[in-house]
Amino acid sequence: MKYCNILSVCNIEIGKTPARKEKTFWGKGYKWVSIADMKSKYIERTKEEITKEAVFETKIKIVPKDTVIMSFKLSIGKVAIAKSELYTNEAIVAFHIIKPDKLYHTFLYYALQTIRLCDSSDRAVMGQTLNKRKLSKLFIPLPPLPIQKKIVAVLDKAQELIDLRKQQIEKLDELIKSVFYDMFGDPVTNPKNLLKVKIGDFFDTSSGGTPAKKISEYWMNGDIPWIGSNMCKNEIIRKNDGKFITKLGLSKSSAKIFPIGTVLVALVGATIGKTALLDFETATNQNIAGIIIKDVNIYNPMFVFFYLQSIYTEFMSIGQDKFKMANLAFIRNLEIYVVPIKKQNRFVEKVEKIEADKKLIKQSLHQLENNYQSLQQRAFKGELF
């Protein structure tokens, strides 16, 4: 397949962040995209907007509808398409197509997903950064326009099936929340006037730790699973993401091994308040709090797990800054319902049936994603058309 330099078909433009201290720059006005907004193919809504004054004073460049944008700092390689006119921050580059007779914007969206942007095998790499000079050296596949549109049609169909499965999973998650509220009410407002106790008065709580990264003996050939707060996704986790520490690393740090059934809660940043329920023993970093259920005849770990998810707004109320941080004292002071174990178990039985359906859909989703990746590879090797 023919390749071309990105600058032969696109102009590239990097966004800006208006000064936060200028209150008149922020408010109802124009959509302003950060990496956190890049969660799907199309950008339709943004968490923040900037004003007409911000656009005038900062001379930030507009991103027209149907423009492909990509993150190139911190989390490299997230790609999306502008559903309407918008602006972006300085970690996002916009590719303005200057030869629409040569390049179809949706084809560019898919093509950028296949380009290796850094030395890692993962496309989206946390903590790494590209720059405009490196971006200008990108080469993209460029088959004839009719072939581009055929490839897009195939990949769009595959993506639609994936999105459908994800929507089904989201609906089942909403069903679990509905069952919880029906049985126990919203813990924030407590409409059923249920008794509450502080988590710290009833459970053992602790945070983890990170062995020094520069000491190889703490990490090399380790066999103790170790996870970060990125694993807290409101899911039951059954294995770690490939990081292990040694017994020496465990003993020389504040890391500790949490038992099966521990409920984990992320304490900082983008994942604050997100939970996980352990189905295996693991150590964690210091940005995770572990809630250890001492007596399963009084509290079902699954009930505690979903209860913590239902008070997520408590974490969002911490401070006014965008970067939020909780600590063990905050976790220990959170309150939890006092509910008969039989009622907890009835809730868990209902959840397990829903989770069984989710498992089947996730298996189907995994197969569809594998098929999508295969189609991508074949498409950009010129093997489909």
C-alpha cells in the first residue's frame, strides 16, 4: 500500500489551554476538548467550555466539524473526530485535511490508530510525549479515495458491533445500580433511614506502597502481583496487568498483600473513587486503599463493593481543584449501611445472575475486538480490496 507524509495531505494544529486564573475565559460558550473527553469515535460533548473572550485573547485555533484529532502528550494515540466545531488543549493535535480529493477524514481516523507512535508496543503510552516536529514526520497509508471509503465501511460496521456490545454491558451495569437502589435506597440521601456505621470502625483499612523502581532486586523476577490505581475500574479483577515485585521489594516498602475479597478504592486523580473487588491476592501502590472484610457473616464483600460505587459522589465533593486526592482518614470516615446479611446475600444473588450475562457479552466483545484488529491489519496491508 502506498504511504505518504502527513504534511502532504494535512496541516497540523495544536490547541491551547486558556489561563485558568482568568475566570472570564471559562464558562458557557465553545466546546473545549481535553484528553479525558476522548472516549469514543466522535466528540459530541465536553466537560468544559471556553468563552468568546478566551478565543479572542488566546488566538486559539478552531477545529472544524469532521476534523480528526489525536492526543500526543501524556496518553499518546487517542483518536477522535469532531462532531461539531470545537477547540482543544495543548496535548491534542488537529489534522486539517488540505486535499479532500486524496484523503477521507474517517479513513484518517482509522489509519492513525494503526501507526506506531512511540517505541513501546502499546499505542497509548502514559507519561510519554511527542512534539510537532515528530508529528510532521508521520507517514500514513494512502490508497485511492474509493478504496479508503470501502475500508471505512467495513471498519465502521465492525465498530458498530463493538459499540453495541459495550452498550449492552452499560445497561446491565445500570440494572445492578437499579437493583441496589430498589433494595437499599440511595446511600447519599438514605430514604429508607437505614442505620450506618463508619467504615473505619468496622473494617480493617490500609494503603499500599511502591518499592523503589531504581532497585532492580525489588522487581526483577518477582512473583508477587502488584497493581496500580488504573486497575480500579468498578470491576471484579481476577489477575494483575503484568507487574510483579519480589519478597525483598515487599519487605523494603510499605506495600502489603491484600487477601481475596478485599475491596479496593482509588485515592487520587482521574480514578479517584473507582473500586475493584479482588479475586486474587495482590499488593498495590500507595494510591489505593484496601478495605478488608473481617467477617463475611456480617458483610458480604460484593455488597461492600457495590455500596462503595453508590457513594462515588462523596469523592467528587473533595475540594474544588480538578486534581482530587483522598486519604485513609477520608475512607475510614465514610459511612456504610448496617444491613442484615441475608438481605445482602439476596442482593448478591441477583447481581451474580446479571454478572453471568455480562460475562457472556464480554466474551463476545473480546471476539469482536479481535476480529476488528484483524480487519484493521488486513485493510492497511492492502489485503481487503
